[in-house]
Amino acid sequence: MKRILFLLALAAAVATVTLLAVVQFAGASTNSTTVRVTAKDTLKFVLSRKKAPHGKTIFKVTNVGRLRHDFKIAGKKTKLLAHNQTATLTVTLTKGKHAYKCTVDSHAAAGMKGIFTST
């Protein structure tokens, strides 16, 4: 009888610990959004989407032009990309509007910039 009570108590303890672990992470989201970014020599970025849910956002940037370009958003920046090079930039965006741009010379002033919206 003592053995059965011990096993029941042990099972209840394991169930409680498991439940607490699940509840702790129930609100955590591991979802992310991927945005493909194409940098062109016309001094424009083409984004696969202009808005996404707030949180983890992955920008996959490809330079299809001959000029070197980079991509900066939310305080993070890719390396300088040569023709056909690709870089991945992962940021965590809050709700709101986030400016992005190319930081090379006067590329942003010529139009290589925009606003990305996190909803």
C-alpha cells in the first residue's frame, strides 16, 4: 500500500513539474517572418513584403547589381555585398515603422531606402 501511495505521489509531482514547464512557455512564440530583399543598381530595394508581424524578422538580402550595396534596419547592417552575393540579417522588430537603407555613399539619398512596418 505504501508503495502505491509513493508511486501516485511521484506521478503527481512529475505531472505538476511538466505542467509548470508547459505553462511557462505557452506564450512564447518561436515564429519568425522571412523577407527577401533584392538590391538593384537602379538604387532601389525590392522587398518581398513591406509589412510583417512584430517579432523576429529575417531579411535575406541579395545584390543583383554590379555596384556594392548593404542593408541596414533596426541598428543592424549586412556586410557590403558584391554582385550576386547574399547575406542574412535577423532582427527583432517592435510594432511600428522601421526605416531601412543602403549606407553606401549617397545611395540612400538617391532613393535606396524605405519603411518596413511591423504590425
